[in-house]
Amino acid sequence: MIRKKICLLGAFSVGKTSLVQRLVHSIFSERYQTTVGVRIEKKTLMLDGNDVSLVIWDLQGEDEFQKLRESYLRGSSGALLVADGTRPHTVDIAILLRDRLRDVCGNVPAELLINKADLTDEWAVDPRAVAALDGADSEPIVTSAKTGAGVEGAFESLARRILGGGA
Amino acid sequence: MPRAAAEREIDELRRLLLQGERERIAALEERKLEVSSRDVSDVLPEAVLMRAADDEQLSRALAPTIEAGIETSARKNPQVLADAIFPVLGPAIRKAIQAALAAAVEGVNTALENSLSIQSLKWRWEARRSGRPFSEIVLVKNLVYRVEHVFLFHRETGLPLAQAVAPAVATQDADLVATMFTAISNWVRDSIHLVEDEEDSELQQITISGARVMIVRGPHAVLAGVVRGNPPTSVRLVMQRAIEAVHLERGEDLVRFDGDDTPFRATLPHLESCLQEQRRQRKRSPVFLAVMPVAIVVLALLGVWWGVQAHRRSQAWDAALEALRAAPGYQVFGVREEDSERVVSGLRDSFAAAPEDVLLPTGVDPDTVRFDFDTYESREFLERRVRERLAAPEGVGVDVEDGVVTVTGAAPTAWIDHADRIALGTAGVGRFDRSELVDSDFARMQGRVEALDGRVILFAAGSAAPTVGDRAELEGRLRDIDEAASSARRIVSVTIRGGARSDESPDGEGLGAERAAAVQRFVYDLRLESVVLQWLSGGGESTGRFETRLDVRILSSVMEAPAR
């Protein structure tokens, strides 16, 4: 079986752990739990008749106090960069993290996720504007860990790009 | 020179120079396909070897064809395939069975050793106190160490490459475990910079209560072993050798690793070599070692004693049965066990000795035996039975021989009647001989009858009344006869003939009849039970004597006494 390591990167409280919980266990909790260090989960996807096992490193949120451990990024075949649609500066952090990822892992596929689609009323981020940001290699994917919208699609899209790119 | 002529000459020159080569080329072109196949067959083995050494493309390309070929062969004629793999089938099955048996025996051994001992009770207490499963306590106490789980994972990505598990250990999700190891290692390395050299600051061991994870690293892969107990340093060396062997054999695959763990299945033997264990040697205490031989001897003696006792009991029982069979008046049919009790069934004569008395001398406790005997009359006790039943009076001799009962001597009639019934009513008696037995009542009666027979009663001349003396005597004699006849169960008849002298009565017959009637009345008035007046005659005999004569006769020897 093909196994791939992917990382979930993003500012704190953007919903990285919730996305993984939604994907792996199909659950969502309103309760906020800060991830300390890293959480490991596994999800097997069926792509074009082949099983692909994604070993997901859910890294703790990035802020000025908690800096990303680069050693966690090593060996990643791709990453999901998660931003919060209600907090514009999380998009900036996601872009920064993408650069850090490229420093460590080279030009591996990365998907930008604008999470919390269930709160679009409060959104302060325009996905189309984000797409125009410098260096974006694909359209951002709008997701909601709460409703599950776009979650599986985001992981699948990343997996396809990883396998397609022969990383 | 014209152009056409020049070309002809050049053609001629070409023909002269290249004719041989042209023919060879034409010939070669004709044989093109044939040569190609032959050439391929020449180089094919070498080409296969070279390509197989380079990479696995050839194996992958051939795999579907070979699989399809095997499938076709199996479907067409399974026997061919069965014959081909037969030599490897046996060893493979034996190996699998041995492994399964070894695991089962190990479990049983441990369970037996620890099921019911003071030690196990202690451990059960410890398990209850600590809230850990008993099996875990047994394992920990029995093992010095055991490598339960070995993971090989890719150093950079933390993705698992292969894993090996000891028998009877639950498998873990290798993906998560291996990745967590990596994450923890990374965290340790990033967080705790104890040494400048990065290699030395790598996490080498994780210790948890009662278990540890030992980690050895190669340039591209990491080997982690989950160990229970206290492993010696040799375990780390074995793991080191294993990771080196993996790098030696699969170095290129490690460098090119893209998430596919297929090439690393071949590393399993190296991982399995790390699944080592050592069990605690149970030391027997000196007291135990000293007591053991004594205990064995005592047990052996007890066994011998028990065996001898059992043999004796068996012999005694045989003797008891034999004694019962031999005892007079017993017929033993069988012995059966009923509610752990022996039941002896058969027939027993009421004159036979009590079964308890028969068994007692043989040493068998009669209380342990139940007797189920029906009554019967055995020939052995015939004489005794006959004697007892006859209850012969004094003066009677009884002899029993070959079913013939002979009685001698003298006995009353009543007893003789009783003996007739008893003797012939007893099983085993064929004949009752009493020809030599005298009926004492009959003899007495006969004597008295004979004494009275012909008695003459005298009358005063002309008188029809007997004298007082005659009356008294006659009454006494008749009463004696009546008593004897009653005992002898006979009837005695008395005939009275009355007579008179001619000078007494002109018709002597009338007085004679009167006299006979007077005697008859007298006898009648005695109310005798066994004496009857048979005949009364008035006519005197022509003897010329004037008298009245009594003729007394016993009427029948078989007549029963009249009802009283």
C-alpha cells in the first residue's frame, strides 16, 4: 500500500484538528482543544481503484509564542494550509507557513483551505482575492469542519496532486 | 562521354565491387525474423539476469503472465501443480504446526505453572491491588525480558516499512505507532539540546512502567523495539545488526522510498531476529530439593501399600464369593455394583448359615455388602428339614436317604397322618416309607377289642337285667375301647346276641331278645363316640348255653372317626 505523510499547517484555532476529526472520525466538537506538539491520525482514501494511506501530522497552531517545529515537516509529501475565513491574518500566516514548508520539503503540493464556511456571515476574507496572492499554486478550497463541506474533497485533492506529481 | 554511358559503367563497377555484399544483405533480409528469434534465445538468459540485477521491472512485467500461467495450469490439471509443490508443502505445514504448538504449549505451561501456587496467589493479590490483568503480572514476573514488537520505519517521513510481532501479542497500528515514534523523537531532538552533535542527541530509548521502546537508527531507517522487562545490551546489538542488514540489502529502496512498502517485506527475517526473550529460571529451594526425594519415596511406598491393599481386598472378595458358593444352602447368581455397594444375588436356604457369618472369616466386612437372596429348599438340608417338620415323637426313628424318608418305631395315629402329609409335601422327598412303623393307638385299640371280643354277660335266671358287676366291667372296657378307637381314628362295632335258657322261657328267644335289648340300651346310654352297635340278635345260638354274647369287631381300618 502507498503511504504518504502530509501536514496540517495554520494559525492557532483555525480548525486544523477539527478538520482531521471530521475526516477521520466524522465528528465535530464545539469544544476547542489546543494541540500541543503534534497529533497523528491516519486516513485511507480510495483513488482510482488504489488505496492511499494518508498519515496526517496535525501540527500545533502557529503564533508568535509557538513556533513551528521544522523537523515535523521533514518527509512530508504535501500539506494542507488552513486559514480561518473570519480572521484575515490567518491567511497571511498560511502563506508564511507555505514558504517554510518549501524551505524544508521543496516544492511539494500544498492546498490552501479557508475553513469555517458555516460562518460565512462573519467572513472577512474573499477567496478570490486570496487566489490572487503571490505564489498561490491552486484555487483555495472552502471547507467547514462543522458541516463537513469540502473536507474530504480537500484531502482527496491534495492526495491526487501528490500522486500525480510523483512526489 | 555521354551521361548514360558513364552511369552504366559506374553500375558495372558497383556490381563488380559489391556483388558479394549485396547477395549477403539480401539473404540476411530474407532470414530476418528467424535470425532475430534465435539471437534473442541466445541472449535471453543473460539479459534476464542483468535486468533482474538492475531493478524489479522484469519481475513486475512477468508477474501477471506467470500468475495467469499458474492459474491456467491449476484449472487444467491440478495434479501437476500439486506434484510440483508437494516437496515444499510438508515442511511448510510442519513448520506452521510447530510454531502453533509451541505457542500453545508455552501458554499452557505458564498457566499450569502459575495456576495454583502460593506464588500465583500473591500475584493475583498484586493484580487486584494494582488493577492490572493477572496475565500481565504473570508475564512480567516470568520474563526477564521479551521483545514483543519491532517496527521498521522510514527516518525522514516516519512512515512504517515493516513490523514483526511476537506470538500472542496484540498488533498495533504500525502507521500510528511508527509516526508517533518519529514525532516524539523529533520533539525530543528539537527540545532537548544536551549534546552539540545531533546524532548523539537522538532519542535512544523510551521507558514506560515495565516496558521500554529501544530505538536504533540507520541513515534512512529506524528500528524500534517494544521490550518488556530488562533486556541485556545484546538486544540492542541484535537490533543494530538488523538495521545494518536492512540498509545493506535495501539501501536504494530506502533512498527512493515514495510511500510504497512492498520492497521491505523482504526485511521481515531481520526484524524477527530481534524478537528475543529470556524467561526467569525458577530456582528450586534447598528445602524443596531435600524434601522432594523423601516425598517421592513416601508417595511410592504409599502407592505400593495401596496396591497391596487393593490386591488383598480383591483376593478377599474372591475368597468371600467362593465361600458363599461353597456354603451349603447357597446358590450365588451374580455380583453387581449399586451406589458404590456390592450386591450379591442368588438363592439361600432358610437352614443355611447367615451370609454375614459366611463372609466374616474371609476378611470382607459384611457391612459393605448387600445380600439379595430369594428363599429356596436345598437338598443339602433335606434331612434336617424333614426331621424338623415331622417333629417325630419319642420312639420314632427317621431316616432320610436319596429322597426316601423311612420311619420306624411306634407312633400315634395322629402323628402318622401328619407325617404322611408333611413327608410327601416336602421338596426332594420321593417316597415315604412307614412300613416298619407301628401305629401305637391302633395297637392299643386292637388289644382292647381282642380282650372284649367274645365276652359273655351273665344274667340271673329269668332276668333281663345285667348284674351290677358286669355292667361296671363292661362300661370300663367299652370306654377304654372308645378312647383307643378315637385316638386311632377307627370305628368299633359291637354286635350283641341275646340268649336264654330253654327252662327260663318257653320261648327262649323272647328273653334273649330282651336281654340283648337291655345290653344295647346300656351301651347306648354310655354315649360312646367311636363304638357303634352294629347288629342286635335275639336268637340264641344252638350251643345249648343260656347266655348273651358280645361280638366286638373293628369295622374298618380306614374309617374316619365320626365328627365330634
